[in-house]
Amino acid sequence: MTDEDRDQSLRALAEAWLNLRGSGPGGEVEVLRAEVLRPGRPGLLDLVVRVGARAAHMVAGLRSVGDEPHFLRAGEEVALGLLDDDHGLAVCTDALRDAQLAPLLLASLRGTDPRPGPIAVLREDDDAAVIDCGDRGDLTVYPWLTERARPDVDLLVGLDEAGFNHVAAPLVRWMWEGRDLGLVQEPLADRSGGWALALTSLRDLYAAGGAPEAAGGDFGSEARALGTMTARMHLALDRAFLRHPEPVADWVDAAEEEVVASDPSLLDAPGVADLVKWIRESDARLPVIRTHGDLHLGRTARTDQGWVVGDCAPGGVLAGATVPGRRTPLADVADMLWSMHQASVTAATERDPAGRLGLQMLGQAWESRNRRAFVAGYLGTAGIGGLVGPDRDLVRRLISFLELARSVRKV
């Protein structure tokens, strides 16, 4: 096969992969990288192609003709086409949708021998495909590449290097020409998602009634532990990345601009004008740091060893960030408190779509208890005062306004 024929075959595979994802080529496809990660059958071929102004990344599985692929999800199409290489003709599949080839990719990246075990898709979208390979680890592959290293992976690596042990440690950072292709993280056994745990607690409360602490699935102690974990994360980020002091009034200006752009009527709610005025008149200067960026219950998990934080948004480029890549750690706190409100509303709507059972009071009681527990765990962590300041009244008011800004943001 000539180089031109091979390049044409690779472009055809990439186009098939794009069509499989529902995105279509959307322009001429140019092959930028074609590296054999594992020769033979089954084998693995890593491809990066330019499609218009974007760089797409795919991993093709190479199977012998006649092999039967094992789908990760029943009925899912994984075949991409044929490719002729040094080992003959191969049937190419989307390796991340193939139950045999996805763990083979993880083993190849780790440099270990492949072995059987459970496998499950945790997430698949245009930002990342995340596959749980049991005690072999978690595999993340990025289908669209950024122009440089991903800030969220930088954040994860920085946390690990700073000694923060509430995260699935990165074992392999897979890169090419300064761009992140993927990531292998240590396995987390017996994990339960934070969002799922909160909904279970709320379902128990809505079914039984009464006080939140009396419900079978009381979340109070977990909320406090989650607050402590969040504070430790911020202290680790402060060690890993440079802080920058900034007037508190500047945060309010940035958050207010975001609210005005989305729903200016929120600023007319009772007490908001006085809140803004009080904070703006403060002469406090407090640090901005790299933060998680979009901390909510869905990005956390509970394991036998305690709470862990999951994938990280590009910390600090969102609400309240006036220094690129930096914002107050209280913005993460506000994000989490808003997430608790969302959980309360979601569980109430699930149980009572028509709103006839009057669950609002129960939901508010659940929120009040767990918000207090989370903030108590956060502010009670040794050293956190150096990041948020000693003035608890200022902290409370800042969190309140940053949460208002979070309510209009879509992430």
C-alpha cells in the first residue's frame, strides 16, 4: 500500500468515526498523527486529524477479519472500516466502545499486561470519554484537542503533587506535542456519586417526612466531611499554584456583570441591593487562587476512604474571576451550595411533579441543615482562614452573592 493509499484509508476511518459520533466531518480531514500503540491483532492505532479549525482524536481498534467485537453497550455500532497494514487486513473499530480493546488501551498506556475484569462507561460526550476498568484504573480519552495542555488536567496533577489525597491520582498523563490526549487514574473502589447520595437522602426525607436528621438517609455528616475535603483541596491548590491578592469589591463587580447579562431582575430581589452595597464598600483584600471551577455534587464521589473530587473544570475562568485562571475559593463553596439546592428541587419534582404534596418546606429544611454542615466543615479546617479571611460576616455575604451569580451560569 502506498503512503497516499494509507493516508486515504486513515481519512476514511476518521470520517466514519466522526459520523458515528453524529458530528460529521464538517470539512476536509487532514491526518496529523497516526501512531500504532499496539501492533498485531488485536491492535490499537491512535489518530489525530484536523477537521476545519479543530483537531479530533480517536483510537481505532484493529481486529482480524472474522473477529466478533464485544460491545460496551448492547446494539452500539463500533465498526469504522478496513485498514491494510503490516499484519494484513484489519477490521477497525472505535476502541473506546469495544469491551476488549478499551482495557487493552489502558494497559498499553500503563505499560502493563492486559487482564480481564469489569468495564463500564462512566461518561461520553464531546469533552471526554471516561471508562471505569475496575481495579485496573479509570481511562479518560479526549476526542477534541485543545491548542495546549488542558487546565483541568494541570489542576489534577497539581493537586496530586501537592499531596492532596482526595482525588483519583493520575498514573499516566498521555500527551502529544504539548496537548493532552488522555489520562489514566488510579482505581477508586466502592464509590458512590455525590449527586446520587444527596438524592437518596432527599428521597428518604420526602417519603418519611419529619426532620432531616431523623430520616434514614441523613446527609448531614457527609455534607460536613465534604466541606472539609473542599477546604483541603483549596489549601492544596494554594500550595500548587501562585495566589494573587485582590480587592473583594472586584469580585462583586465581576459577578454582578454576569447576573446583569443573564437576568438583571435578580438584582431587584429583596435584600440584594443592600448586600451588594455592603460588600462593595468593604476594603478587604483576599487571595484569588486556582479553583476547581465548577464544583458540584456530580463532580464528587464517596469512597470507603472518604470523599474525593472528580473531574475539574478549567478552574477560575468562570464567575468571579478577574485574574485569568484565578478566583476566590468561596466561589467553589457557592457552587456546591447551589448544587444542594438543585438536588432538593430535582428530588421534589421527581416525587411530586404537580407540586401538590407541599415538599418545599422539607426541601428547605434539608438544604438548611446540609448547607450549614458543609460551611462548618469548610471553615473549621485548619488554615482556611488564610484564604477566606477572618471576617465570617463578609464570608457569608460573599458566598450568598456568588451563589446568586452561579444560579444564572450554565456549565
